[in-house]
Amino acid sequence: MKDQICYDDYQKTASWLLSQTQHRPKVAIICGSGLGMLADALKCQDSFPYSDIPGFPQSTVQGHAGRLVFGELKGKTCVCMQGRFHMYEGHSLCKTTFPVRVFKLLGVETLIVTNAAGSLADSYQVGDIMIIKDHINFPGLAGLNPLNGPNDEKFGPRFPPMSGVYDKDLRKIAFDLCKSMGVSQFIQEGVYCMVGGPNFESIAEARLLHRLGVDAVGMSTAPEVVVATHCGMRVFGLSLITNKVVKSYNDTESVNHEAVLEVSKLRSQTLQMLVTELVSRMDINNNTT
Ligand SMILES: O=P(O)(O)O[C@@H]1C[C@H](O)[C@@H](CO)O1
Ligand SMILES: Nc1nc2[nH]cnc2c(=O)[nH]1
């Protein structure tokens, strides 16, 4: 796939997908590491391996199956990415966010992002689910932004604002849902920070992030949210806290990807229920073909 992607490239992929499925999704869900089971809840599925979709990048990370699944969650049509693309895999940021613009052209209005993340907040426990309130996009602050290059006004403005992008109403609905599901004891709300990865944080880096007010750190999500916001989508995000980031030189523990995937399994059902109920409460009308 070439590095400069133009409107026609997104359009070709979207047209191909529209010709292969009757589903017309209004909601897209991106599954984080080990969270691909979110797609299992979709009814009447049509699924496509990324390798079959013209123009789509390929997943290379364990825990990211590499399948696009269309289907219904409680009667609401959704499209779900079982596997996302990360900058550290060697993709350019426009490739990592390629699906988001394709979703826009499919008619998607709301993007739900999920990820596995390490916690910096002292009060968080492994297995907590953090509703994302805001993000710090470290690569973005350093000039690595998926919106770099000529701006395509068909998608959005040259200088999009990034304040208040994690929808307040959806966050409130999610909180209320967690109460009624009896899981509020492990629900948090906080700031997600994207770093480039693929290495986990050094202790000095962890301390820096902690001081900056970061609650959870991961290696994804922010570019997808930037692109979704640029093209006018509503955004909701969840981080599953898979590990505590080591902040002390006396701590002998260290994190690894296998542990991240293990914890993802632990909370898979709760996450699936939360996302399903949230989608079912969204004010969206299904289009049919
Ligand atoms: O795709 P996400 O952000 O959930 O993946 C996280 C960050 C790294 O890709 C990986 C580390 O275990 O999990
Ligand atoms: N950067 C980063 N990404 C993660 N993904 C899951 N856990 C972590 C973590 O501790 N740090």
C-alpha cells in the first residue's frame, strides 16, 4: 500500500465493502489487543479477512485477528475491526487510520475505540475499565499526525479542534449502564496517553507520564480518534487496564504482551456487555440497502 492515500483509495475500499455486504453500519468498533471477542456478539455476521479487502493494511500483532466483521448488536448495524494497526508495526499513520475514513464513507457516525493499557493512576487496579475522558497524543505533539500532508476538505477542516472529543453523553450513558450492570466498582474515567511503542515504558518515562496526569498509557487509539473527529464522527473510548506501569526502582515485576492478552480475556464478557448495551441505547436509525 502506498504512503500517500487519496480520496479515491478510501472510496474504492468502501465501494467494494458495500458491494459485498447488505449491512449499512452507523457504528464502528475498533477492538484493542485481546479484545477481538467484542465482534462475537454481532448477529447476522458478514466477515472479511483484511487480506481480502482491497487497499486494507494487514495486522501483524498477536491478539489482533485481522478481520472486519459486519453485523447487528441488538438491532443496530455495526462494523467491527478485529485487530487494529499500530505505528510500531511500521505502518504510516495514514495507514493505521485508513479504516476510519473508509467507515466514514460507509456511513458510520459513531466510532467506539477500545484498547489495552497500562495504568499510571495509583487508584487503578488490573482489570479496571477506564472510560476515556481525554487523550494525550505524544506522537501527535511531536509532529507525527495522521492529518499531516495536504488536507482533504471532503473529510474535514485543516485545523480541527480536539477539545471535548470523547462524547459526554455517551460517557454518562456508559456510567449509568455500569451501575445497572453492577460493575461500577471497577469502572474508572481518565486520560489515555498514546506513546509510540513497541517497548513498554522505562521507570523514568513512567514517572514522567504520572506527573503529567496520565491515567493509562498505550500504543494506539489517539490517531484513530484524531481522524474520526476530523471527519465529524462522534467518539467513545474504553481502556482495559491490563497492567500497572512500573514506577518504582524497587519493583521487580515487568509487563509483557502475553500478560496483557491474559487480562483482556478476564474482562471480555463485561466489555462485550457494556459495548452491546451502549450501542443499543444509541440514538441511530438503521439504513437498509
Ligand atoms: O491495540 P492496543 O492499543 O489495545 O494494544 C496494546 C498496545 C500494544 O499494541 C500492546 C501491548 O501489549 O497492547
Ligand atoms: N505503552 C504501553 N502500552 C500498553 N499496553 C498495555 N499495557 C501497556 C503499558 O504498560 N504501556
